[in-house]
Amino acid sequence: MTVTRRRPLPLIAVLLATASLGAFCPREPRRGGAPAAGTIASEAPIEISRLSADLSEPGGYFDTDNLISNETSYLQVADQLAEGPTGGVYVGVGPDQNFSFIARVKPRYAFIVDVRRQNLLQHFLFASFFARADDPYHYLCFLFSRPCPAAVPKGALDGIERTLEAVEATPRSEAALEEDLEAAYRHIEGDLKFTLRPQDREDIRKIARAFFDEQAEIRFQSFARVSGRWHPTYRTLLTSRSPSGRFGNFLASTADYDFVRDLSRAQRIVPVIGNFAGPQALRAIGDWTRGRGLSVSAFYLSNVEFYLMRNRGFDRFVANVRALPTRPDSVLIRACFDYGRYHPAEIAGHHSVVLLQRVPRFLELESAGSYSTDWDVCTADYVH
């Protein structure tokens, strides 16, 4: 792999956004040592609700629903991730695009950090689907509130397009929506031991209702900004492929789905409320990870740095990244939106570019004063 570099620019640090993490585990395997088959099920699950509470910071507001990603290019780095570090701890932000990255990195533990409590609740809802769905077909049936048959239809798992076609052959049902919600509440409060407030139940219902109403045509939505129709539908995200065509969404592969499902069932995908520039979450994750002989192998940032630069939190975020135990090959996964600016790695037809950068190089360039704007962060250095 080669790396694009630029001459250092003067430094201005700024801003605020999202993050935090945690888990439990044995000594980390050597590079390339993802969990072997069967190890996820055999290792003792953590107490996900307690760990989440211990790591979380007070919640905050963000002006989008973020029920699905708006990054059409999210699989741009899938081929590179498949050749990069595996095992260890994965940290990410936002909804289910994280699962496709987790399928490539194959971590022992994953922490999904977001400033919004809604994101934590959405991931607990996903966990309830994983607990009941042995395959991508039934996962999507639960997500779209379709009372699908227990037996998977012939050919339904032969690619995501066939899976969607099979799911959509069964009409959605209000009764299925109610049944799935009750099953989700039971799983969250019973198996996960997470106490739901009345507002939490209402928020989970709103999330489930959004997928019920809009199905695979659901889009990312902004509240205080114009929501462009260029935001992708969930169908578009589900049917996307990596540049080589080798990898798709985690629901496009039964092997990828099985890995994420088993990690979730072992309670090792931990949603956390936190700010990437906050004083608690990321530093607590670093301490927890270091104490167990692990390191962070991949950290998905989305475009949080864009907001950190504008809200005077970037310097605090960098300090939090420095506090994480990482390896020389640990990577940041970042999304950059063009907003009229051209990025040399941007693929035609996309408004975003998704890039990898090795963590040591990010910290080196920050120390050299290379990051004055979010676009500097996007262009100064990235792995080809």
C-alpha cells in the first residue's frame, strides 16, 4: 500500500462531536489473529448494560436521525480493511455501517460510540434482531416488520438482491411490528439487563416505525438542514459493493452476517453514549483495552472531525486518540464529504470519500501542525 502525503500546513485545532468504548477479554492475538471459529461463542459474554453505563457520558443532541448512513462510498475501504489489522478492539460511530467494517476487521470486541442516546437504543434494537435471526433473511424480516416464514425460501440467501426479493414477498404487518417491538423490549430488559425508560420505549418504537413506514427506501434525514435527495436509500447501501466487487454489506454474505451476529449474541458489540472530544469515554476505553493486553485495531470516525474542527474540540479529540493503545498498523476510517471540493480519491457518482489512515501517521502530522481544517485531515495523508 502506498500513502499520499502533503507538505505540513500551519495548525489550528478546534471542536466537538462523539465517542466512547469498552469491553472484556483475553490477551490479544498476534497480527492477523482474528477470533478463531467458535471462540466468540465459547468466551464468556460481558455484562453489556453495566459496561455501557460505566463508559458512557451524558448524552447530547445532533441534528440528524442517523437511522442509516448517508455515506454511499462506505465500502470504498473494504478491500483495504481485509488486508489490514484484525482482532483487537473496534471503535465506531453511528448506525449499522459499522457492522460491515466489523465483518472485515473481525475484532474481539466492538464499541459503537455516539453522542445521541437514540443511537444506543437503535443498537440495542439491532441486538434483539441478531438474537432471533439466524440469517440475513430473517434479520431483514424483523427490521421491516414482515411476518416471514420460519423456513428460508429457496435461493433467498443467494445474494442480497435475492434476499431482499424474498423478504419483500411477504407483506409488512402492523401485528408483526408490535410483536417484534415486544420481543425487543423483552430482550433488552431481560437478556441485556438494560432498564428502559418510558421515553426509551417510545424512541425505539419511532425507530422501528421509520423502517416499517419507509422499508428499504428509508433515507438519512436532517432536522435543521435541507435533506438532499442525493442521500442514499437503504436499498442502495445494502446492494453496494467494494471497488473490487469482492465485498458487500454485511447482510450480503452469510459468513459476514454470522460473525457479526455471534459477536452481538456474546454481548460484545457495546453501544456507548459519548463525545469524541469528551473527558470520559475514549480515555476509559483506552484504559480498559490496555488493561487487558489489547489494542484498538480500527477506529471509524465517519465525518465527526468536520464538526470537531468547527466546535473547538479537535485538540481534545487528538489527545483522546493518543490515550488509546494502538499498533503501528492500527487505522482510522474516516468519511469526507466534498461540499464542492474535489478529493483525488473520490469515486465518480459519490458525494463522499471514505479513507484509511494509520493512527501513528495521524498523530505525527498533527504534532507537525499539518491540520488547520477538516479538509487538511482528509487530504494530507491517506492509505492508497
